Amino acid sequence: MIGSIWCNLTFSMLTFINSLINISNYMSNRLVGIKCVFLIIFSLLTAISPLLVFGQPPEQEQTKSRVYIIPIKEEITPGLARQVSAAMTEAEEWEADLIIIHMNTYGGLLDAADSIRTRLLNSEIPVKSFIDNNAASAGALISIACDEIYMREGASIGAATVVTQSAEALPDKYQSYMRSMMRSTAEKRGRDPKIAEAMVDPRTFIPNVSDSGQVLTFTTNEAIKNNYCEGAAESLQDVYRLSGITNVVETTYQPTFLEKVIGFLVNPAISGVLLLIIMGGIYFELQSPGIGFPLIASVIAATVYFAPLYLEGMAANWEILIAVAGFILILVEIIIIPGFGIAGVAGVLLLVSGFTFSLIGNDGFDFTFVPPLALVRALAMVLSSLILGVFISYFLAKRLLKTSRFGKLVLSESMLASDGYISSDNKLSYLVGKSGLTLSELRPSGKLKVEDQSYTASALRGFIEKGREVDIVKFDGITLWVKKK
């Protein structure tokens, strides 16, 4: 604004001088030169007027570098793989300039680590790994998949042999697959694939690098020396400095409330409790045919059990379906054919199979990369929950109803004939000691024919087939109790 006023004032002054020159004809030759001088001065003043008013032109605002941080500070699981994938998508939507994996893990499941590795290798955004302390096993694979690696002094990377949860090495077919992944990942990032293989196989010999017959693990300085680390950094700020990144604006991935709930529910301890509720509910229902609270609790517990495992990628559709089929068979046994027969046994077998397979990382019916101990451990967990659930249910059924709080839920007083209580069907007591023929299966209740009359009766113990001759052993005022003749 002020610069424009300055230009207009200068132009007006020049116009006035030009008029004076036109009036003064006698000085025409000399004034022409003066006029040229004034024109030159006017041009210079016009060019520098903004500088005179505003000073030097402002520098263009420096562009901020967007950095998205993904923490990996726990065991590598399918749930973590899903979170990393969601974080990568969020980083892309945020238009991040750089992704940093903040690493501190001892490893985890191979298939989950492979999913994360693939996602990192296909990322269009540069990815750097900052190893805060440990990048062992699956953590080493993920770090090598990053474009650059930075390590804190005292950190380590390597020891990628595939082992069981008890730290025992798996057969060579598993090691071979891991060696292949480590080599191909190192090649993709321009690192020595032989070194990556040595982190899995102690037999790999590399002079002055891996010649001790032990699985290779690098310290920070060793990793820098062998091109498996770009530099030592004590913090993310050191990573920025070493990478030549300034004016950083960063954001860190935060799991949603739902993801925290899922992580809580897939905890083995919580899964075990849910299995206890499921098995206990089924046991209670088998003791009292019909649909009641125990079965409802069992169905809810099964839903809570399977839902997080499905979201975590552990439970497949077919595993859930066979568990549902097991539930249906048990319902048929409870509602339609009271007792416990072939349908009930088949239902329990399907239920146990569905629960067991949902706890292991099989791919359909392919169990190639499932350690035998993992399958045994999952089956043991389900069977122990089944046995413990039945035991606890039986114990609670006897103990709780005798307490002052829960005893109010049932009638605890006896209604004796001496007190004036008489059954409306007390006349049936004369049938005790007689024989009859079952008109239907007794599981435990059914129809009985005595002297051409039909009655409802219950088996004193076990199951009695249709058309079987039985003896009526007692009548409790409500039910005729019979046993096989």
C-alpha cells in the first residue's frame, strides 16, 4: 500500500518537472538530458520502493516433515499385524512423509511377522526402524524390511531361529522358510542376504562375522559395521538428526478402545474363563432339560470367545461353523431328546474341535506351520476347561444352594403328609411295586403303560429304551420312578 503511494508521488513529481521543461524552450537541449536523468531515477525508485517500505522480501515458510510413529513393543501376534496394517493406512491418509517403527520386541508368531514385513516392503512411504532395545526373531525380520535401521547403544538385532514357546528349535522345514524370508527381505533392502540367513541358521559361515557356530546377533556397532544399521541413536530426535530431517511434526498410532478390548479378550487366561462358562453352562442345561439361564450364558460366552479370535485372524469361518454345529446338536439333545446320547456326544466333539482349532495358527486344514506342541497345548486347554467347568458346576450346584444368599432361590422346607400336605395325585402310590411297559424312550422322562393306562414316568438312573418292561419302584407325590425289570 505504502509502496504504491510512493510510486504515485514520484510519478506526479516527474509530470510537474516535465511541464516545466516544455515551458522552458530555450533550455531544451540541456533539459532533455535532465529529463533522461529523472526518468532513470523514477525507474529506480519504482523498483526499490517496496524494499524501502517493507525491507527484505520474507523468506518462504519452511515445509514441515510429517512423521508417523508405529510402536511395536510387544509380542508379534495376528492382532498386532492387524494394528500395524491399520496404522499404515492411517499414515497414508495423513500423507506422512516418513514412517518410523519404534521397535522393542523379543519376537512372536511367524505368520504375523510375515504380514507386517509384506506391508512394509510394499509401502510407498519411506519406513525407518528405531530399535530401542531388542529386535529379536520376528522383530529382526520386521526391522530388516524397513528402508533404514537405527539402534540405541546397547541394543541388539538377530536370533531369528524359529522356536516353540518353550524356546526349542522347530524342524528344519520351518527354519528353511524363515531363512528364505530373511534372505529375500535383505536383498530387497540392499543388505547382505548371507548375514540375514546367519541370523536363522548357526551353520552359515561368514568369516569374521558368523564363524562361532552360533545363531548371529548383532550389537549396535556390529550392525553399523556390516550395513545392518545406519547409525546409533538414543532417541527419535537423534534419528531425525541423522536422517537430515528438520521441522518435524509427528503423530503416534494409538489403538482404539475396541482394539484394547479385543487384546484383553484374546488373553489366554480370559479365554480359559470363557471356556469354563461355556462348558459349565452346557453341563447345567444337561441336568435340567429345556432352555434356561445356563445355556444363554454359555452362548454369550461362546460369542465373546470367538469374536475377538475371528477379528485377530485366528478363528476361521469353518472353525466357528463346526463349533456352532456342535451347539446345535447339544440343543437338540437338550430340547428334543432329553438325556445324553449320540447327538450330545457328537456336539461336544465338534465343540471341542472348533475351540481347539481357533487357538492355533492353521491355514484351513493345512497344519504345516503349526508346531505339534501348539496343537497339544490348545487341546489340553480346551479339555481341561471342559473337565474343570463340569467339576466347578457340580460343586457349585451342591454348595451355593446351601448358602443363606442362594438358598432362597429354592424351596428348602419339606412338605410332609403329617403337616397336612397331600398330593393331588397321591392315589398313584398304589402303582409302586407293579410292572409296566415303556411307550417311549425314558431320557430320563417319558411315557409308561400300566394296566392299559398311560402315565408319565422317569428313569431312576440311566436311559431306558422304548418297549422295555420296567418296575415302578417309588412315587414321590409328583413323579413315578421306574427301573429296568
